[in-house]
Amino acid sequence: MRRHSYVQDTVEIGEEEINVVVEYDYYAGCKGRMYMPNGDPGYPEEPAEVEITKIYAFADKSESDISAKIDNAEINRITDLIFEEERNGWYEW
């Protein structure tokens, strides 16, 4: 089951740090199974997935998507953060 959520973070664009809101969809995946109870073949594991759907500046009332301005290293860091927190539960920052 996919779940839509968001997280606040700070990213660097050039030399400027910007507070952003990251909207994303999270799918927890499911464990595979070798065999069904009746002996039929099972099914493969489905890994967890994160899809970042939108990133916008926290102070921007228009909520314009700025994800194209953010480099891949920052996107990967945010994705890793979301995976870690989704697995372990979110905490107050």
C-alpha cells in the first residue's frame, strides 16, 4: 500500500541553504514467499520504494516545485533519510 506524506528538511542550492518541504509516496514493500501453503510456487520479495513527488521552499506560498534545482547528491540524501525514518519510525526533529 502506498502512503503519501511529507517531511521538512534543509537543502543547499549553490551556496544558499533553503528550508524545504518534501512530498513523497512510500511503499513498504512485502516479503517474498518460497511456497504457498498448498505447495504452489510462491512470489518474489518486493522492496520498499520512495518516490519524491515535489520539493518546494518552506516559505514559498505558491509551492512551486524546485526539485530540478537540487543536485542528485541532495536528492539521494533526502531519499536515504526518508527510507531510514520510515523503517525506524519518525521522531521529532
